[in-house]
Amino acid sequence: MKRKRLTAEERKISILEATMRVVARLNYDSATISLIAKEARINQALIYTHFKSKQDLQLVMLDYIYETLLKRYTDTPLNSDPSKEMTSIQAFAYLYHNNRQEEGRFRSCVVKALVAIDPKIREKAWEIVNEEHAFIAGGLADDLKKGYYEKNFDIDTAAWWVIASDLLFSTLYIMGKTDVIPKERVFDSIKYTEKKLKPVKKEISDKD
């Protein structure tokens, strides 16, 4: 049976996905064009019809990862069920744990980019971290308007706490220990952090 011929855009995404899998298994420096082509089951020359260089491919892959994650968090209704009302931090944790294998693969690529030899890869990774921080802070600002927190709740610090937790979970994924921290422990940590940064005005359930 003949395989379906991919469009140019589908082929590009296929190459980006293959790059992500190779980087997640190895790292940016070891993820050669040869290995990526083998992973994507294509000729190396085809990669260069979509990307100027290995560096260009890896930079575009990082943008692809961030856009994919951002779409997931913006497209998923976080508080669609009033009986399960959550702060944006809690919703973020639920989405992460419900998709932790795929999330881990995505985010491990960002963690590895932070320590890559190529300075442009490192710079792109920090750009993503800062954009994610701004996104999370925006969600917390909305929570503040809804009255979930006192007016002097430290949004900036809370957003960085989420980023730090994200980096921890991603590192555990790289180590093959994704299930070390169960969902219940994550919510214990969230409750503690929210109280330390200023107590919530009303009790918010973390029950399914």
C-alpha cells in the first residue's frame, strides 16, 4: 500500500517532530541531520529544502514546541465545570499531568536547550521561558480580578514558581522518573505556595 504523499507543510511538521524525538533522546549537539533524517525516514537533502541548517531547524523546532503548548493551554477550557473551579496554577498542573508523557518530551527539549553549546539555542530557550512566564502571570492576574487572591498576591514570584516546577518535572522526564511526583503531591505544593505568597480568599477544591 502506497503511503500518502505529504504536503510541504505536513512534511515540515514531520521533520520538526522527528527532530524533537531525537533531541529528547539525546541532546542538541548530538542530534545530527543524519539522525533526524533517519528518524523522519527521509533523505537528508529533503531537510535542506525546508531548513537552512541544523541550527535553523532546531530554532524552528523550539518555536513549534512553544506554539503547540500555548495552543493547548489556550484552547482547553480551564474552568468549564463550576464544581471543579481551579486557579490557573492548578489548571496548569492538571493539564500537565493529564498529558505528562507528551508534555515531558516537549519540555525536555526546552530544558536541554538551556544548556546547549550553541548560544543561539540557549537564547531561544530563555526567550520561551520568559514568554511562558508572561503567559502564566496573565492567568494569575485574571485570578486576582476574580477574587481568588488578596490584592497583594505576588504574581511575578508565583509565575516563576510555576516555571521552576515545570523545569523540575521536565528534568525528571529526562531521567525517566516522570511518575516520581504524583498529582496529589503537586497540589500539596501548590496549596503551600499559594498560602505563602498570600492566602486565597476562598477554598478551591483540587478533587476530580
